Amino acid sequence: MSSGMSRRGFLTCLTTVAGGLVAGELRAALPPKETGLSSEGLLVGRPGFQPRTVMPLPHQELPGFLSRPQLEAHHAEYVRDVERLKEADQGLQQASLDTGRYGELRRAQVAAANSVLLHELYFGNLAPAKVDVPRYLEGHVREHMGSMETWAADFTRCALAAKAWAVLVYDPYDDRWHNAVMESHDSGIWVGANPLVVCDVADDALTKDYTRREEYVGKFIERIDWNEVAKRYKAVDRM
């Protein structure tokens, strides 16, 4: 031991160094803070899923399709899911979580994240009046679905069979469009696919205005904002 340092000083220094190493190991063990960056991703600059904020309703009512009370009630449920997502995100930042609680939070995070994003895509692809399919999309519809009538008939079958969502997706892995059925927010997901058209068929999306799902789905198909669908496809098309 150096004559310039007392035994007490040496032990104090050793304790400080050891404590610093332990603290460093603990910091390294903590998960990185999970935050979306509003300057990145497909939803850049939009309120909602990515910055964990609430997206306002694009339309307060859709005459002839969805009433103001129906849309307001549905949007309120979406707002609750935004809060559930933030709670799950925050819970996962805790330094010590047992396996059971960690699993609960991860499952809650997935369900809430999917619900928030699907609701925003749903509200965003609703139009106040009929929108013609842009020329840009016409060729893609024919290539992937055969015709608009063929697609609409199959999408309707999906919407009537599903418990939660009917979705038209683009899968960049096989470069094809597919209609898909989702039984819940975290069931029936087409891994790697990008949603183009999203239809919510859960009770909270329609029962204030409709007693028959068939009527709601028929009106939904008439009110798809195909300009928004075209933007979504342009953002993910690999060609």
C-alpha cells in the first residue's frame, strides 16, 4: 500500500469503485427506454400511436354512415387504449419485475399497441362521401384481387366472420395483397404485413347505429377513403 494513502482511505476508495461497478451493471441490466420518435417511421408528424398521443377524430360525424354519438363513443374507447399503452410502456421501465408481471405487461403492451394503431388506421380510412379508387391503385387492385367487386365480396366475408377486425394488408415478403380476419387485437395478425384498409367490426364500432353488421359493413365499403389507402400503399410498396 502506498505511504500516501491510509488503510481507511484505501478501503473507502475500493468500496467506491466496487459500488460504481455494481451500479453500472444494474444500469446495463435495465431495458432501454421505449419511445417512438416523431421524426421517424410511417406515421411521421402525425399525432397518435407513434408519440403516444391521442389522434383526434378526422370527422366528427359521417352522415348516412356513422353518427356523432357512435364516433364519439368509439373514439373514447380508443383514448382509453392509448392510456393502457402508456401504462404498459411505463411499467416495463421498472428496474425489477418478476417473470409473471413482466409477461403480463408485455402482453398488455402488444394488445394495447395493436388496438391503438388499428383504431387510428380505421378512423383514418373513413370518408364522409364516396371516394373513387385512384388510377394509381386500379392496376394493383386488378393484379392482387381480380376486381373491386371480387375484393369487396371477399372483404365482406372477412368482416362478417371476424370478431374484431377485417383488414386488407400488403405483405412485402410475397409482394401480395391479402384480406385477413382478426379475432382480437393480438390474434390473427399477418406478421410483416402492412395494413391498407382496416374495418372495425367489434360492437363498440357500430351498435349505436346498426343492429345488423351486414348493413354496417356494406356502408363501410362505400365510405373507404381510397386516397388514404393509396398513401399507405405508396409508403410501403417495395417497387
